[in-house]
Amino acid sequence: MEPLTFIDYTKKKPNAFFGQSSSKTVVLRFPLCLSGRSFITEDRGSEESRMYRPQQILHHVRRAHSAPLKKNPHLDAIIRVDHAGELGADRIYAGQMAVLGHTAEGPLIKHMWEQEIKHRQKFEELISKHRVRPTVMTPIWNIAGFALGAGTALLGKEAAMACTVAVETVIVDHYNDQLRTLMEDPNVDKDILQTITQFRDEEQQHHDTGIDHGAEQAPFYKALTEVIKAGCKAAIAISKKI
């Protein structure tokens, strides 16, 4: 194997510090051979023309390292609002478990709650990975989610299931909108696309579970679900911005 040798490129640069007229010497070292390609050509011209100029090498290196990453302009808002939504869903089921945990519906609610906890944890991971600022409304959604879950559960298991149906209806539509936006990006983050697709499907299962367990028998079902849907849509809009 050919040994790797180096060339030293020396350049004097003026020292403008405090108006001094002296100069300082900068020495840059470059490999004579890189990936089997010699920096010395067969041209028999001047010494300068027979060598790749270090300035040119540095120019290409700087460009390679300073090229901006192509990031979907909607990505920060998507991660922020989904993190907020999954936190809210986590707290809703926590509130329902506090009231109905010891009833026949307890295991069912616990199963859905455990899935929401995993959703929240995943978006906490994405928040950190992509350095996204969480919504400033996090403390509010924490309290509001628990109050909504516990409050509807106090009205009965049907009202708790009606709450689940309303919330999951909005979340499924929201995730579908996000998937359409992400799939328009040729450089879409595959991990986020797969995550949202999986969570959308699980939220749809929660919706269907609510229907199957008497949601539509809740008192004032239509009015109750419409109010909850409106609140969820408002929370989504706010979380996207702040």
C-alpha cells in the first residue's frame, strides 16, 4: 500500500490587529494522495499549475459542510401539535381511569390509555430529536385533559365513550391532513410518516371501540360530542402557533 504523504501549503496573512503591519504565517497540510488520486498532475507547467490549489479544496469542503438541511417547513408545527395532542389524550384517559378504573370498563380504558402513553413518549422523543419547542400551553392541556376525562366519566361510562369518540374523530382527521401534507414532500422523514400512520390507525380503533361500547347512548350525545370536537380543534390551532 502506498504510504500517505502530505504537502504543506504556507501562506502569509497580514496582521491587522491594532494596526500592526506585521504578518502571520498559516500552514495548511493536505494529503498528497486521497482515495488513490494524486493531487499532483502530469502537467509539466509551473509548480502552481501542477498542484490542486488548497483554496479550491477548502472551498469545496466548506460548501459540503455548510449546505443547509432540507427540512419540511411544516415539520416543527406537526411535531409540536401532535405532542400536545397526545399529551392531552394521555391525560383524558388518566381522568377516565380515576373514575372508572374499578368498573367493568376499567381494563378497556387502561388498554387505550397505555397506547396513548406510548404515543406521547414517541413525540417527546421527536421533540428532542428535531429540537422542536413544545407548546407553551402544555400545563393548560395537562389540566384540561384530565378534567375532561374525569368530568365525562362522572356522567357515566357512555359519556366517557362519547368523549373518546369525539376526541378520536378530530385526531384521526388531523392525522390524515398531516399525512397528505407530508407525502407531498419528496424528502419526507420516513420515521415520522410511519409514526403518524400507525398512531392514526390506533386512534381510529379507539373511536370504533367507543362506538361499540355505548357512546351513542350517552345523554345529549350530539351536543356533547360537538362541544368536545370544537374544543379539540381550538387546542390544535393554538398549539400549532404557540
